[in-house]
Amino acid sequence: MSEQPAEAGDPRRAALLELYDTALPHVYSYLLSRCRQQQLAEDLVGEVFLAAVAAVCRADPPEVSLPWLIGTARHKLVDHWRRETREERGLRAVASDPTGPAAVSDPWREQLDALRAQAVLDLLGPHHRAALTLRYLDDLPVPEVADVLDRTLHATEALLVRARVAFRRAYATTDLPAGDDGV
């Protein structure tokens, strides 16, 4: 087995404990701002740091840092949402009445808007995409975005201004192709 437990004097353990102390509030606030549920955020923080311990114990460990932890938190949250969606889909299938009226709300409009916004984000450069994603999708305050991107606060604010302008310009000129049904 290539995984070795970290001993009490192991520098990996000390580094991970130090990272835990400094990164915990960032990871927790990231998750809480996205899921808005304290218990879920706490559970996911636990999963993130368990993943960090597992990563550090590998024979060829990655560099576990705040950006690595935030990325892992993002993946854990997406995994949670996927599980939740599958469960809800299953519950709706069981509870649905095939003879009942169709749902009044049309989820297509929201889905198309989200797809268009994602398509526009994909068109932007990586630095603009990262800044906008961290600030608006991940709901991080600008100082935290600056920390994650390893930029000064003022450089990050300027980057966000340029990224918003680029997004608006691309959004105004980007349209999703019509589907097979002509929508």
C-alpha cells in the first residue's frame, strides 16, 4: 500500500494542521455562501478536509493549498447537488400522477438563461472566467477572490471591472441555437 499514515512529528501533518487553521474559515464561508445550510456546509467541510488528509498521505501528494481546498469544496458541493437532484427526481417519479395536470411553471426559461450565461463564461479568457466565477457564482467577497487569485485587492477590483465589461459585451452578442422543437 502506498499510503503511509502521518506520524506525530511528520512535517506533512504539521503543514496540514497549519493549513486547516488558516483555511477552515475560507472553506466554510465558501460552502455556506453557496448552500445556505449550516449543517450541510459543516458536513461538506469535513469531507473536504478528509480528502485533504487522504491526498497528503499519498505517495506522490499534490500541493494542498487554499485554492486546492476551495476547488475540492466546489466538487463536493456539486456532488451533493447531483445526489440531491437524483433523489428528488426519484421522489417525483414515485409521487407523480400521470393523469394530473402539467406543471404550471416552465423551467426552460431559467435553464436557457443559465446555459447562455455559462456559454458566455466559456467564451471569456481564463482570468476573467475565474474572477467572475469566484466573485458571483461562488459569492466570495473581493478580498477573498484576491487571495485565491494571488492578486492585490486593487488589481482584483480592476480585473472584475474588465471581466464584467467583457461578459456584458459577449452576453449581448451570444445566443443559444434553437432546439429541435424550434424553441
